[in-house]
Amino acid sequence: MTNTAARRAAHWGRRVRWFVREFTGEGTYDRYVAHTRRQHPDTEPASRAEFERRRMDEREADPRNGFRCC
């Protein structure tokens, strides 16, 4: 594999990884932590489990999100 082909494969690998993380919501926690550290440096960010729990509670509480039918 040539150097150019390896760089191209790495580039597409990063793009696919980014897309999958955004599609699954995995990047949301990373943005939350970055925001918390930047805007509220004296506050400890919630753990991933706590963040996901809050996120699911918010999604289920708002029927406009279409998360649940009932």
C-alpha cells in the first residue's frame, strides 16, 4: 500500500468513525464534557451513565421528539 493510499484510507476511516459517533449520539457526551470544562471549570461533569440517564429522561418526557408513542 502506498503512502498516499494509506493516508486516504486513514482519512476515510476518520470520517466513517465521526459519522458513526454522530449517528449513535456518542459524540454528544464528549461535547457536553468540553462545554462543562470550558464554561463551568469549577464543576465536575456528570459521569457518562448519569449523562445518558438524564438524556433519556429528557427524551421520554417530551412527546414532540417522537421517542415514544404513548
